[in-house]
Amino acid sequence: MALFNGVDMGGAAKGVAIGIGVAIVAPVVITSLFGASRPLARAGIKAGLIFYEKSRETFAEVAEIVEDLVAEAQAEVTEEHLGHAGADGAVDDAGPVVESSAQRSANDGVSS
């Protein structure tokens, strides 16, 4: 450079020159990259939203299936606990007696 012929451009001067060049060029480069990447970013966000909605639907279906399985298992445990099958396959209804709250309050007033 004819302007800096007698001046030794040390590390600091080169750094300043590079910084100024980057500051001038960066807005043009960033604007052009942002313009090209905007449709890509929008497509990525759109795909993410679609994935999120499908995942919510899938998890809701799985939760419903698990709830059904738990309810069926609880019903089977209750059935096995309350009605034991006899040797001939008949159900033995001699399980524990459960009083309703109305029966309990009626029995509270009666002394044995």
C-alpha cells in the first residue's frame, strides 16, 4: 500500500484493518444469508410444530391405552380378591362384607 509504505503494520494495525473490513462486509453477507435461510428456518419451525402435534396425539393415545390396561388389571385383581373360584369353578361369594355408609350409620345407633 502506498499510503503505509514507511509504516510497519504490526499485529494491532492489521487487526484494526481486518475489523474495519469485516464491519463493512458483514451486513451485506448477513443480509444475503438471512434472506436465503429464512425459508429454511420457517420450514424447520413448521416441521417442528407438525412433529409436536403428532407427538401429542400419539402420547394421548398411548396414555389412553395404558389407562385402559390399568383399569382392566385393577378389575381383575378386585374380582380375584372378592370372588375366589372354588374347585368346581363356581364363584365363592363368601368374601369380606362391606357395609355402606347408610348401613354403618344405622348400626351405630343400635347396641348389641
